[in-house]
Amino acid sequence: MNQPANLRANAGEKLPAQTAFLALLRRLHFYIGLFVGPFIFVAALTGTLYVLTPQFENYLYADALFTGSQGASQPLSRQIESATKVAGINPKIYAVRPAPERGDTTRVMFSDPQLGASKSRAIFIDPVTLAVKGDMTVYGTSGILPFRTWLDDLHRGLLLGDIGRVYSELAASWLWVAALGGIVLWFTGRRKPHAPRKLSEKIAKQQRSRHWHSTLGVILLAGLLFFSATGLTWSQWAGDNIGVLRAHMGWMTPAVKTSLSPEPVAAPVDEHAEHHAHMADMPDMPGMDMSGDAMPAAPAAVAVSALTFDGVVQAARASGIEARRIEIRPAYTAGKAWTVTEVDRSWPTQVDAVSVDPASLQITDHVRFADFPLLAKLTRWGVDAHMGILFGIWNQVILVAFGTGLCAMIAWGYRLWWLRRQGDVGSSPAITLLQTWKRVPFALQCPIVLVTLGLAISLPVMGGSLVIFLLIDILRWQRQKKALKAASALS
């Protein structure tokens, strides 16, 4: 075999720890790039398209989102009554978002179990004329409209539902490993300056591809780690494990209490609920108790009057809810408070929440973002930065640059692999993952096994894909052995 000189050793011979570790890391980095690279590429591409959509969405749905009517706005209760008239028989208001600015419409959202998880029917009302401007399905705490919802489903699960979410979790699980491994390989593989010499065309192409691949990896390192971490918190299985850890460590986001009795404690908030495809995970607001009154399935125990919205909003404003963008959620059961939540997740973040007794209009609880634990604040900011809404247009620009850079880096990596492969026809110069593992000293194998087991348990998709890597490696190893045996027989 045409193997590197430092790896041409007998199967049972151990190599120095650093040499063996780098050989193992190089092989793992190659497998991640070859097998997981396409999934990372798709996640980066669809994520880039997603962050480009807010302005397009405003253009596409301008008739529903905006109005040119002049004059004073009607009371919120009258706007809600206009929406209720066209919502059907016995509609249940899930939430209301008053027009934040002059020229914007009010969004009245109704629960509809037929729409699926985290979705509601939104009717858009002109606050001046009370005309219905639009009627469509919206999704999640961001209230995104159908086109961006489609892109979000594509980015999260390739439009395949829960089973499709394996792809995005696979990408997030290995992205940080590929990034850190690549940096180690780049740092240890740097060569000292030497006199220029003429290179063959093939070697020159390989070096150019390696240069661009590694350079982009170094430039994008912080972003790679950030998106891997935030992506994992959104994932299906690893995200659940991270949620358990956060709850155990007391890092969950504080939730406003909606019970009017003193006993119950508000359930902590899941910042990623809008990305979970479960009916229990309706789109929650930061600082809101989702313990049972939002979008109830059972018949309403308490009637909700449109007039109550006026008083609840007035009470919330008097208590310090200052953001222009707010959401009001009614309670349909006795003994439950209404909630008013700020939904401006740009910078500076405004996500305070209050609960209001609908009978007395007294504030029963108040959760302020300024009082959130540091980890809860970082989670909120991380989620919003990942979605491209924290810093407005600049957040979008950064994410587009990162996404295109990541796609280019993967493309250069595949070009490098293809150029090397063209020169390896009829031979197999690179040793397998198992061969490199056998050359690792036992003292280094033990901590590697422990770390690998810990990661496989915490990140189940990583663990499952690693098993697949090893099976592929075993098959490749067996093919190598048969090829070498056949070549020896012929000679």
C-alpha cells in the first residue's frame, strides 16, 4: 500500500501518541466530511435561504401585513370582534398581536387542531377600518408566514417530519467535531517556509484546494461552533438531553405564573418549542407558563370577551410592558390568568411578561428579562442570533456570509478528496479508521473510549452514525485484505 511513511507499520505496532492521535483524527475528519458533509451543506444552504426571507415575506404578504388607511385606530376589542366574525363557529382565540406601528395590521390567531403542531390560523385586521386584510396559517413564536414556514420545515427536517430531523441533528452533532479536528490538523500540519520548487499540476491543485478549505475553516471556526451548539439545543434527541441538563443545573428560562392560586409553580420555558414537531409544544413565549391554558382542546370553561383584551392590555402597559410588539393570550379555564408578553427579540431584547387576572385586572406575576439568569439570557440570544433576528439586517448579512462560506468550504473539501482519489486508482493509500486505532497506545485509547461513550450517550445520532462509520470501515478493511491477498497470489 502507498501509505505515509510514518504509518507504514505492522498491524500490531504502536505509534507515538501524537502521531497515532493525529492519524486517527485525520481519518475521522475525512469520514465526517465524506458522509456528513452533504447534510451540513444542505443545512447551511437552507438556513441561508431562511434568513433571507423576512424582507421577501414582507413583500409577498404585503396586503395582509400592511395598510395604508389613515386615521385613529379602533379599540383592540373591536378589531378582535371583526376577526371573530369571519373565523367560523365558536372560534377560540389563541393569541392576539396588536398592530405595533401605524400602517401595520393586527393579527388575531385562532386555534385549529387540524393545522398541526405550533400552527394557528391568523386573521389580519386593519386597525383603522376593521377590514379583513388576510387569512392564513402562521407558525411558531415568530409568527412566520407560509413561505418561511416551508423553508423552516425544509431546513429542520427536509419536509419529512420527525424522521427528517435526523439529518439536521446529524449535521449539528458532527459539525463541532469536524471544526475542532480540522483546526488541530491545520495547526499541526503547517509547514515551515522553504525554497519554492516546481510542483506537478495535480499536486498544485491539491494544495490550492487544501489552502482554501483550511483557510475558510479557520475563518469560520467561531460560527461553526456556535451553530453546532445552538443547532443541538433544537435537535430532537440531543436537545432533550440538553434540556434535562439545563433543568438539573437550574438554567431554564423563568416562566410567568398563570395560576391564580398560590400553590402551582410555573413550568420553565422551552425557547425552541416552535421547532419541535409535537402537539404539546405549542409556540410559547419567553417567560410564559404553558401548563395548560393556551390553545385548550377541551370545551371552554370560561367565556372570553373581546372587551377584556382592552383592560388586560391597559393593565399590562401600566405595569411596565413597554415594547411595541406584544402578544396577549387569554385563559379559557377558571382560576387562570391571561398573559401579555413582549415579543421583540431584536437588540435590545424585550421579552418581559406579565400575568393578569381577567376579573380584577390586577397583575399577578411579572417576569423581567433583566432578571433572567445569565445562561437563560445567552440561550435567548443564541436562539435569536441563529434565526437571524437578534441584530436585524446585520445579523442576516453575517449569517448569509457564514452560510455561503460553509458551503464553499465543503465544496473545496470534496474537490480535494476527488483530486486525491484520481491519483489513487488501483490502490488504497489511506489506512482505515480501525487500522489507525490499533496503532494508538493503550494509555490513549482508554480516555478516547470514555469520551466517545459519553458523547454517544449524550448525542444519540452521533453515536448511531459512528457505528455506521465503523461498519463501513470494516467492510473497506476486508476489501483491502482481499485485494492485497489477491495481488500477492498473482505475484
